[in-house]
Amino acid sequence: MEETKKHVLIVGAGIAGLEAATHLEELGYKVSIIEKQQVTGGHVKNWFKTFPYFDASEAIINFAERSLSKFDVYNETQLTYAERNDNGFKVNTDKNKQFQADAILLTPGFKVFDAHKKEEYGYGIFQHVITNADLEKYFRNGWPERDNKNLRFGFIHCVGSRDAKSGNLYCSKVCCATAVKQAIEVRQHFPDSEVYCFYMDLRMFGKNYEEMFQAAQEKHGINFVRARLSEVNQNFDNTLLIKVEDTLTSRPMKLTLDYIVLMSGMEPAENAAQLSQIFGVPTDESGFFAPEKYLVSENNTVSEGVFVAGTATGPKTITETINDARSAALAIHHYLSHSRIPTEHGKE
Amino acid sequence: MIELKGKERIWEKYQKEIPLDRYYYARSCIRQNFWPGSETTFIKILEEELGKTILDEEHHTTCSGIAYHCDVIPQETTMTIVARQFSLMCESGYEHFVPSCITSFGIYTEILETWNEHPEVEEKIKRMLMEATGREFRKPKFLVHPSDVIYALRFDILKKAKYRLVNAKTGEPLKCVEHVGCHYAKMFPDKGVGGAEFPRVLMGMIEAWGGEVVDYPERRTCCGFGFRQYMVQANRGYSIACTKRKFDSMEPYKPDLIVTNCPGCPFFLDRWQYVIAEMEGKVYTEDGYGIPVLTYEELAGIVLGYNPWELGLQMHQVSVEPLLKKIGFEYDPLDKFKVGNQTILTLPEAPGVLKV
């Protein structure tokens, strides 16, 4: 009977929350999701295609939402309060919707690094300095009006990632492959264009990423320059003048380009700190949720009954996020069925 | 297209509290030679136009910044000299330290930040100052550059303005290049009005007084001084190449003037125009006179209608007369080389290419 089902409340209806919800529902739990946005799907809903296979993001969303009708989603709702009681957690929201849950799964995801913070890159000042997120919107919604012949594009890797000045020492992991994917898409969209990628390293760690990178060079003629950007300015004719240091030759370079695409990295979600406080889940020094145990128990937290999944614990690809969500569903299932996950010593 | 809102977003982040009265003024080592009217004009504007109190006394010394940046004295020596300046300020009953020079401003900022981060260094310098001079000091309540003060008072100056940065014939705003000294905010962005990347300090004055700021690609590039670029004679090619790059970059915008807030920048931007003209026959204005380069005090003085020759504008290599004519400034060209009522300066030799 519905009333006897144990209830799992999930915070965040991106692909992690949706995938975990699907599996928890299949395992026989009542599932509710609170989502602050108007729609489900998180950031993936804003993307055009995904790497490395160039699948449409709609396909990923359709997959993640395959069981959407089987659980309750509360859109435009934010969790404001939670307390433990004998039956688990009593939770309230800004819409005054109350929940009694046996377990909590936090999947608030990430926020895109605010490229305005890199003032010298001119985002928000020079019209044709855009971000990777903007570029996905351009591909989805059409390019703004301009003469599209012989455009020169520059992709700037590691914006707000591996950057002590931004306060983010970690690698955002997905931006290298995204840049290569987007560079190929630009060449396909504008066959006359010249495309440059200014990278720190190229971290092509996943299956078929290296092949995509090889194709970018050999098939699509994209120029990869190991360089760091110093500043962006605007020329008299409204083109962009960039100054970079080629870090292989240790020489400064100046280039004139039409578009700069800043590969903004991942940062903890805006509500991560609030959720951390409400549920007593610690964060690491970068603000991502800290699991109970790194490497072996990344979905459990030190707060009993509270679980984490997806990019809330650190940058992840779509594949990793979906796998992590399934893992979290299983961890919750073990918890609610009063069993425990075997430890690294093989004991229960 | 340049989005003003993007700049405003940055300016909001870098607001600076600027005291509006009672300044202890520390003069620059070199400005009185380069731009002899600038510091006296600053004092005159504050005291006579705006009724402020400013102490300009004779006991302070160099901050030793040039020696420090040329690596010829240790940092502790510079710190002890700076501590003595603060001691003089305290002794005079002032709390707001206002160094004329941008390099000094950078030196003071860097030292105060060092002492904040490393209190043990401050204690050591206290001991050293006591041993060397028997003096004690307190840190200033506010450290501001005089360009911060003029920025804060720009609308008060506007109320008394006789001229605007507007072409008197066409009514068009003058196109102004602003060049902010490197040591103003590049080391500590939050110590400058508007930060380091899009500083507001000179832009605010220009806009308040009717001008329009030119944002050209090499705006952030060094003026060409760069200490060792010029101080080491063998490096002077770097210096002029740097300055030339700036002029080449700003030329298409046809600027009417350049305004600066550093001792060295106007010197290099002004004098190298003569050298570039002699070396390459190149002048960066269609009229052949070059782009006038002013300190912000000189600019404020012009806006207030002060006698340009009492402002010391005859000490500029690039003639300022075309600028004065543009804004409709009434002046007597024959007074240019007079001191008082007598002509005591001989007319300088005219350059080969630049018109004067």
C-alpha cells in the first residue's frame, strides 16, 4: 500500500536526482523531488549536444525523465527547514509544503562559474566574449545576427578552474572535452571559420575523448595552442584583441578574434552551503559536499539518513553523474532496508 | 560593442571610502620637476576652491620607492622610511595620508598590507624606527591617492568649473584617454576606485567634466617607464616600444587628450611623442601637434579656468594650445614663457617634426 512505503525526499531534479528517483521508485519507495527551477533536467536541459558522441541533450533528458510520472516533483520550491524526528526527517519548504521523509538525497548539482569574476577577460563588457553555457544556447536557439563569414573563434580553457586567483584549485573535469566538442560544432556550423583552443592541459580521460580530440585536429582543422590568456580588449573595428602567453615557447602572442568562448568551470550549487547547514553535511574546502568516506563510500554522509549524489560532491560527466545516482539509490536502499554496505575490509 | 553595465558591475565591487577633509600631503620626488604646477594646483583647489584642510610640510622625505623598485635598497629600509612619514603625520595631528606619487601610494599600500598580514614585521619596523630616530608612529586611518580625492570632489569642482571637456565649436565631448599608473591598483585592486582592470578614478573625472573616455586595446599597457625599462639605459628601446604600442593602438580613436595620475606616465607619454616624431616622422594627430598629455591636477586646473602658464603647461613637450583652443579657453599665448611680468625664459628650440 502507498501509505506503508518508505519515503525518500530528493533535493534537486537534475539528471542525478531524476536517475536516483527512477531507481528508488523501482525499488518500491515513495519518492518526492523538490526543484528550485521551473523545469526538471538541470543544466543538461540547456545544452545542445553532449560529448564525446554528439548525442542531443534532449536524448539524455528523455532518458532521465523516463519515469517522471511515477514520483512527485515540486518545481519552483526550495527547502528551508528540516529537523530529525523518530520517523526520519520533517522538512518544510518556502511554499510551506511539508514532508515526512525516511531518507534524504541531496542532488543540488553545480553552478557555472561566473565568468564576470575574471574581469580582465571582459565578459559582460565586450559583446562577443561569451561562455560555454552561452554557446550552447546559441546552438539551441540560433546565432545572434551578424556577418557569419570567416569568423575567428578562440576557446579559453580553465576559466575559474585550476585558478588560485578565482579561489578554485580543482579541475572542473568536463570543460576540456566540452571545448573540443564545441570547437568541432563551431567548425561544422561555420565552415569558413578559424578555431583556436587555448589550453592549460588537455584532459581527455574518458572513453573516446582522445579520438574526439584527434578528429578535432585532423578532420576539423582546429588549432590547439598551449597558452594562458592574459587579457581581452576590443579593437576599433569591434573585433577582439587577446593577449596570451604560449607556454610551450614562453612567448607572448597577440591575436585578433571575433568570438571568445570562456570555458567556465563548475562551482558548488548556490544552495549547497544552506543544505550543508540544514542537514549537517560537511563540505570540502571548495564547498562541495564531503562524503562519509572518499573513494569507497561517496554517497553516504556523516549525517545518518542523508545521502549525496551527482556534481554536488564535485565535477562529474553525465555518465559519472548517472552512475553516481544509481549508486546513491542503492546506498539508500541498503540504509532503509537496515542493511549496510560492505566496508573495504569485506565485513558488514 | 562595449556594455557599460558590465563596467558598472565591476565599479560597484570596488568602492573606496575617501575622507573629504584633513589631509597630510606627501610630495613626490620627481613631480615638481616634471610637472611643477600639479602639486601646488592640488593644494590650491582643496584650500582655496573647496575650503579643505591639507598639511604640506617640509619634514617628509622620499618614500624610497624608486630605489626599492630598482632593487638597490632592502624592503626594511623602505618600511622604516615610510614609518617615519607616518610618525610625522601623527605628530601633526592628521590621520589621512595622501601621497602625491602613485609609486609611493603603491609602496604605502604594500607596506600596510604586509603589516596587516605579518604583524611581527610591523613590530620589527617599530623597533627599527625607534632605534634610528626615537620616533613612534600609528598607521593612517585612511591612505588615499590625491586622484582619489579629486575623484571624490569632482562634482564640487564641476560646480566651480569655467570650462568643460567639450569642443566649444561642435558641442561634442572631447575624446579622452585615461592612463592610470600601474601601482595605483594593479597590485591591490580593492585599493583603487573601480579596481585594476577598468579603473574608474580618472574616468569619473573625465565624465563629470563633460568628456568621453576612449577604451582602446592597449589601455592597460605600461606607459613605457616600467622602472628598469628606462632606468637601465640599455633597456630604453623597450620603453619607447611600449609607449609607441599605446599610441598606435589609440590613434584610430583620435583622442583629444591623455590624462594620467602617475609621475612617470605623463612624462613618457609626452616626451616619447617628440622622440617618435624625430625617429620616424610620426605624429599621432592630424594637426601635427601630437596628443596633449595632462596630469589630473592640470586637467582640474584647466576646467577651473586657471592660467595655463601658472599650471606649468609650458613644461610639456606636446603643446597644450590646441586643447585649450578646442574647449574655448581664453589665454594669452605671449605669457607662455613669462614668469611674473617679465620674460625671463628664452624660447626653447622648436622640434624638427612636432608642431609647437
